[in-house]
Amino acid sequence: MKRRILATLLLTACSTFLAAGSEPPKPNIVILFADDLGYGDLGSYGNPYIRTPNLDQLASEGQRWTDFYVAAPVCSPSRGSLMTGRVSVRTGLYGDRWPVMHPGDSHGFPDSETTIAEMLRDAGYATGMFGKWHLGDAPQYWPSRHGFNVWWGMPYSNDMDQVGAPGTNETIRRMIRGEGDLSWFAKNIERFHDPKRKSAWWNVPLIRSTNSDGNYEDSIVERPVEQTTITRRLTESAIAFIRTNADRPFFVYLPYSMPHLPVFASDAFKGTSLRGPYGDTVEELDWSAGKIREVIEELGLQDNTLLLFSSDNGPWQKAGGDMPISIELAGTAGPLNGDKATTWEGGVRVPGIFWGPAYVKPATISEIGSTLDMLATAASLAGIENVPTNDGIDLSRVLKNGSGGGRDFLPYYSHGKLAAYRRGNYKIHLLDPDTNKALETPRLFDLHQDISEQHDIALTQPELLQQMRDAANTYAASVPIAPSIFDARYEYLKREMAP
């Protein structure tokens, strides 16, 4: 009854605004972002063993996108593109030799770029981030310096800063010397599998940082972060922020550290999933999504909120080769080929669930969408006119109508190169997705007929192949490539070691 009354009051207030000729309230924007969650890891995306009732309900009441993508198959460039709405090569937030950012980096998110948080903050939003940043761990690169009023989270992945492993600089020096010593990484793999694994084995800090009109307050809450309770605590912090800012528009970005390895779950979820330890962590994320929805409805904000749940890239699911991860610790891309770090569909096609009764018409959407589009979509819904230059499109029309507003094409970048390109239902691979080397004859797939990318039609449809190659090359030529920020440390140490 209480929720119904609050919702009625909100709708009445909205009608009053419109009747008076005033601008309607700006919508709250909430992004829940999993880490390494696969396309096939939710019940609504076909998983029979991981129980995700809250996310499944959001999908059934909102929109479940079947062709939703991130802009890169690994953490840092994917997150950079979500924040800016720009492909990684434009911003420099990519790497060839060093694909993601690492502890101790002396470089990070560039001041020249505008984040979705900065855009919304300047439009009057309260902006809060609760979770993993992975775009620079020096204070000048933290989220509080790039649009967030509050950040409570970790600067990089939960498997980094391994206790007893060589530091990043030493690892790079070994690479430059050609030693290729990855014994420390093998030790990390062992620790992932240890049933008695502890958070203390990874010296990851939990940071609180606030920005009040350019006055920063920074502190380390704990180090190492206690990972068994981190999903719950991030959720509680986000809820507290929502309650505090319920009387004004807010942007909440909740990038979880799970189910990235090492997987941890709280006591309430540990050992409860049919899918083992990996499933435990995903089911706790589902609990988190349910709690976020619960507070939104309790406050009567459901008709003025747009929520997206997605993942930063595909799952780390290799069970052999150089990274022998047990299948009980890794996710699944469902029917898709490939996984994290590849431009096969399994590396970049991810769950995309939109919910918001006033903004989302319930439907299953098979148009193309991307996290690149969130900045443009938020700007459209918030009525922001001076939108930062970006590579996104406004998805609000397809959200509202259930069709007619998706992407016509999609670029797939990896290691600073255009690795693949999709137009309509066709996808051309210019680089080998597993080696990132140029293909003498590109591969071509019809994704509507062959979602698993098993039947290369390049040789049987040469005219179509040439059309797709021309389209990809034309697109690549139109995008300027900025110097890699991630490789800066590698190049610096290489010069330092030169005779």
C-alpha cells in the first residue's frame, strides 16, 4: 500500500510539472555492471542451474536484449568506453602489449575525456559509483576526479596485487628481456582453485573518495578488501546513496568485482548454487539487483528510473591450455563461440537487461545495442543538449517502443585494432579472434543463422565478403587512433632498460 501511494504521488507530481509547462523530472539512471559474466549465465538467457529470479523478473517486465555488446573483450577498455561512449582507440584507453591497467600505474583516465558521470553531474545529478574502476589507480585518475561525487570501491581487478608475486614493473622488465616467466601467474591460478582461498592473498584496497566542489576527501577503508562480503557492502552503499538523493535525479554506477576470479560469496550464498562457487557469486549479484529494485520501488521512484544490467565482457571459461581454469569457477557464453579476451561473440556479446516502467516497453529485443550507447541514451532522456562527442546512438526510441532504434553496425576492437565488424546480421573477422593476427582471407558469418560462428561463408559469398570488407575498412579509416595509455608504462621501462 505504501509503495502504491508513493507511486501515485510521483505520477501526480509529474502531471503537475507538465501542466505548468515545466520540464518533466530528469530520470534516475542506474547501471549494474558484472565482471566477466557470460552471455549464458542468467536464467533469462538460458542457464538452467544458476538461479537469478530477480534479474529474470527485470527482464520479463522490461527488455531482454539478445544482441547487446560491450566495446572491448577485456576490462579496462570496455569500462572506458562505457564511461565515455567512445571506442577505445579514440581515447587511448587500450593497450597492445598491456591490454588492461595494473596496480601502480602512473597513468590513467585522461582529463580530455568527458564521462557520463560528468555529463549528468553538470546537468544537476547526484553521481555515485560503488565498485571496480580499473581506469587508473593514482588519485588524479580516480572516479571522484571524473564526475562522481562519491566513489566507494576498488581501483582494479580483485585478482591483482597478488601477495608474493613480482610487481608490475618487474613483470614488464621480464617481458622486455624475453624471459616470459609466468610462474607467478600459475601460482595465481592455483590460488583461484584453493577451496580455502582468502582475500588476504590479494592486496587490493577498498577506497572511499568524495568530491565536493573540487574538494577531495580520500581514504583507504581497508586493505586487503574483504572479498567475501564485498558484493553485499557495495549494494548497501549504493542503496544508502539512493536514499540520500531520492529527492533529486541521481546516477548510480555499480560495477561489481564478481564473478571475476577469484570468486567469493558471502555466507548466505556460499555453497548454495547448483553451479558451484561460480554460481554462488552470480546468485548473490541477482540478490543485489533485487535489493536495488526494492529500494527504488519503496521510494516510489520506479516510474522515474532507467536501470541497465550488463557485464564488462564475456566469461573466463577456458578449461585448458595456458589458463587451466576449472569449469566450476568459470562462466559460460551459452551458444556463443569464444570467451573473454577474444572478438568471437562470446567475448563481447553480453546480457543486456533494461528496466523502467515509464521508459521501457516489455519485449525481447534482437536489434543491436551496445554499452557505447548509454551516454547518448542518458543524455536524450535527461534532455541534455550539449552532449559530449561520442560513438553511441540514442536507444530511447527502441526502449520506449520495443523496436526501431537499434544500431546498423558494430565495430569490434581488440589491442587497438579493428578486429571485426558487424553490419546487420553479418559479421566479418579481419583478425584471427584467438591470435589477433591479420587474416589473409577474412571470415564471414551470418549471425542470425549461425550464432555460434561455425560456418564461414566468406568463400561462398565473395561479393558480400567484399562489401563487408569495404564497409569495415571505410569505418576504420574514419576513426583516428590515439596513442595507447595502457602501453605507456611498458614503453617507459623499455627506454629505461635500453643500453
